[in-house]
Amino acid sequence: MSELAIQTVDLLRRYGKYTAVNKLNLKITLGSIFGFLGPNGAGKTTTLRMLAGLLEPSSGQVFLHGQLIQKTSTAAAIVGYMPDFFGVYDDLRVWEYLDFYARCHGIEPAKRKSTVDGLLDLVDLSEKRNAFVQHLSRGMQQRLCLAHALVHDPKILLLDEPASGLDPQARVELRELLRTLRDMGKTIILSSHILNELEDICTDFGIMARGELLAQGSLETLRQRSRPALQIKVLDDLDRAMRLIAAQSGVLRVLEPAEATPMLIEVEFDGDEQQASQLLLNLARAELPIADFHREDDSLERLFLQLVNNHGLEERV
Amino acid sequence: MSNRAVSRRWSLQPNPIVVKELRSRMRGGRAFILLTGFLLGLGLVGYALFLRATSGQAAGMPIFSAQIGQTLFAGLAFMLLFLVILIAPAVTVGAISSERERLTYEMLIATNLPSHRLLWGKLISALSYIALLLLAAIPLGSIVFLFGGITLRHVLQAAAIIVLSAITSAMLGIWASAMTGKTGRAAVVSYVIIGLVLGGFLAGAEIWTNRSTEPVPTGLLAPNPISALASSIGTLSGPSNGGMITTMRAFEAVPMAAGGGWWPGMNSFSGGLNFPGWQTFSIGIYPATDQFGPDGMPIIAEPRSVWRTTLIILIMTCLVFFWMALHAVKPRRRWWPTWGDLAMLSVTSLSLLGLGYWIGWWF
């Protein structure tokens, strides 16, 4: 357990009859950057709040650096938490804002100034030291909020949607900042719905849907779990096309088109290139109007969609 | 470093909430405008009271300096009581709820700051502003001493009632803020409770007086700071024979007939305490007896002394509000009793019992 920064054991959280997080068993290694993926309502924020000690689990346990979390204060000493939506105190200067959180964490007066200065330097806000926080741009406030989570030098950082609402330039800056923090030895858990952002920076991923952890591991591990796929777009005669595709060799399953793309057929396919070519030829011979035919890439986004869609199908079955 | 060590390390430092609130509260003109308005209002009320107290002079009525002093003192004391009771919740109703509303609450409770330090910080920062108002009013209030007619004992009693009422009122605001989570709702809850306590008990005492010859029960007087202040001010000595100012303590005095008595509210010589509302505020404080004086007027008994019971009620109310707010701000296991609760309950109960036996207020 000591190799793990975070471990949850059958973590469960209910709101009345609704189960927000269901028997979550999470293992996050020291020094990793863990990307938490999932659609809205998947239970990511609820999980992060339980990890931060802000929410009582209905059952199950949370271990941070091997320590069982039963009180908020125990988690507060280990974790720096940045919520998805946050506010700032009006009429406080930037340095006073960080000084306030340093005081709340009990940083000694002698160390407070150097801590605040160091953090302002880290998040590149030294020039805004005496500005009022309400006058900062959204990106600057985001960086200031990240700095507040670092004020007590926590071993673990929990960042809930840290890139939301940021412009592309600010996202790049945030990504660089997270890399710096990783180099400082922090274990970082961040949730996001901007999947390609996470792909570049995270070492491990967890995919959640409807309160359940569908998959967990490195990108390579997740790729092994995914099945290759073909995407075929027909302009007409969808039912005949789906029946014909399902009868071809190498085809594992033909998925129903999504509502947003009613003529796009996704096919789970483990055949070789020869079989793919034969499939296309057969569709053409059947005089089906094919507008697009391609193998899907192995992006995180596709893995994510595949896992989430499969989970939805399994639930319906 | 362990949590205990961290807590010990900063427990000697100033409360972070107080530092932050004072930094932000005193910025801009808002705090100073309110202070100026408060002093102007108080000054105008004082001047109006002075004019009223001396109005009979034009008609040739003798006016004693002490009467002016007593009227000013009583009027300003009630004015201060009302102002602090009304201002204190306005300062505190957003204490917890505004943190939730502006989405800073989770960031705050995710720190090492314990719940009780958070609440103390909010209370102290609110009270420090109320204290600033009260301290700023001292020069104005000290004008009373130019006229005389009051004792240090009365000043201290009034100060105790006003300060404890301010603390309770501030604590009520914090409690409502923590329980409701919405500033608007907390304000409504706070002011409805204040209205019920101040107006409800006075109305109850009035109804009792109209329907019964028995004295108004202490239960209808003691919970109300207005009645408490009236019961303290009611013991002010008025002019007696020859217009001399007596220094006789109320409880040592022999009840006098209403026509020639010296109780400030009933003194026909001076017209009583000459400010609007006194008759209402002092309902139930002067119980009538079934005896009549030589002039045929009913004898008024000595004023009811309820202010000490009021102080105990206010302290107890503060503790209950604090305890409930303390649990309401906890992120987890809010209403689980703790050893701290048991310790607080034990110490409070023993202290009150000891105080009760020692002073003999209750027994």
C-alpha cells in the first residue's frame, strides 16, 4: 500500500436512492498524473470530494499515502484541492489571498512570505502581487486557485476540471505548470472532459461512467482493452447496409448509429486489411451509397467513447 | 508533521479569518460611511432627547440637570441597544452562507482550519466592527455625565446588556447563516426571530397586564433585552424632597405612591423619563400593588430586576447558537456528538449551577 498515493476500497456514495459512486476501487501510484475521465454525472467530482475528505462516503474507505481518511483535517494535510467552480474574495490583494490560505494551513509567520513569493513565482503571478483578485483574468484566477492548493506543499493535488473556461494559451500554460508540479514529485489527479489535453500530460487514466470505474491504467493498458473499429457512413438504405456488414468475416459487432450521426455505422472489427478491403468491395457491389469508410484511430477519445458506450449497452441489456 | 503539531503551531497565531475579514472589511468607504451614519443618527437622537427633556422649561417648569442626564442616558442606551441588535446580524448573516454562495467554502474547509476557529473568526471580526461602533459612540454618550443623575453601576449594567445583546444577535446571524446556507434566507430568519423576541414578549407582557392583576411572569420579561434594560434603568433615582437628587438604591427604597414617587417612569414631578417608548419598554417592570398612598394614588412596587436573568439567558442562547453552528459548518459527520460537546455541556452546566448557588439568583 505504501507504493500507492491513493487507494479506495469499495468506495460508495449515495444521495438518497441515487448512487453517485458505486464500489470504486481506485489505485493511483506515487508521482503519477492521473486523468479522471467521464461524462457529466459520472461521479468524478463526488469521488474527488471524498478523496479530499470533504464528503463522507456512504461506505468504503479512502487511503492517502497509506493513511485511512476519517477526518477532513487528515486529508487536508496531505491533499491540495482545487474545485471545479471556485470564487475569490473581493477586496483582497493577490498576496493577501495566498497569505490567508497559508495562515489557514498554519504556516509559520517566518515561512509565510517566502511561501507566498515562491508560489506567485511558480504560477507566474509575481507581477500581479498587489492587484486585487477580483480584477484578475479568468486564467490568472485559475492559476491563483492552483497556487492556493499548493500553499501547504501537499503530496497530492486534486484538480477538478482545472482547464475549464480557459483559452488555448492559458491551457498550454496550465499544462506546463502541471508538468513542473509532476517534476516536483507531486501526485496529481485531474478530471477533465477535454480528452486530448489529458492524453498529452497524464501517465494514467481512469474512465468513469454512472458512478462506476470502467477502466484504469496507462494509455497502453487501455488500448489493449479496446477493440479496433471501422466507421462506415452510408447515405441511404441503413438497415440493408447494417445487415450486410454484420454478415461479413472479421466483423464482431455492428453498433446502432448515435442520434447525432444517424447514418454513421460503427463496426467492431478484428479482421486484417484484406478482410476490410473485401467488406468495402461487397458494400460497393450491393450498390450501397458509401460516403466514408475508415479505420478508427487509437485516440483516448475513441477509447473513452467505446468504453462508455459499451457500459451503456451492458446496462440496457 | 502531524495535524496536532500543525494545530499547535498556529493556535498561537492570530485567527486567519479575523485577519482576512478586517483587511477586506475596512477597505473602501462602506465601513466608514456606516460609522458616520451611525454617529450622526445617534447624535441627532441625543439632541432630540435633550430638546424634549428641556421643553418644559419654556413653560416655567423647573428642570433638574439630573433629569436631563437620565433622559439622555436612557434614550441613548435604548437607541444603542436597538442599533446593535439590528446591525449585528446584518454583519454576520453572510458569515458562512456568503462563503457557500461565492464558492469559497470548500476551499476554506479543505484547509487545516478547525470549524471552531472558523466560527470564532467570523464572530470576532463581526464583533470587532460592532465594538468599533460602540467605542466611537463613547464620546457622544459621555455627554450624559455633564448632566449627572446616573451612577457607574447603571452604566455598567446597561453596557453589559447592550454588549451581550450584540454578541447574541451576531451569533444568531452566524447560526442562521450556517443553518440555511443562503444569506437572504438567513437575514429573514434572523430578523423574524429578533422581531418575535423584542416585540413578541413586549406584546405578551402588555396582554398579561391588561388581563390580570398579577405581576407579569419573569418568563415574559427576562428573555427580552428591552425589558432587561428597562429594569436596570428603572432603578435610577429621581428627584425627591426639595428637588435633591437622591443616591438611594432602588432596593433599599420604600415603595412610594405613584403621585409622589421617584421611579423614573412614574415620576409625576419630572413627567417620568421623557422619551417616546419608555412606557412601552417598561411594561411589567413596575408592578402595581393593592395599597394606596396618602394622596389616594396606588402604590407602585419597586421595579422588577430581571436583567441578571436576561444576561444568563443571553449567554445560554449564544452557547446553543455556537454549538449548532459549529456542527452545521462541519463538512462530514455534522451532527455526531463529540467529546468536545460533552466537555462544553459539562463545564457550562457546572458554571451556571455554581453561579446560581453563589449569587442566589435562582434559589
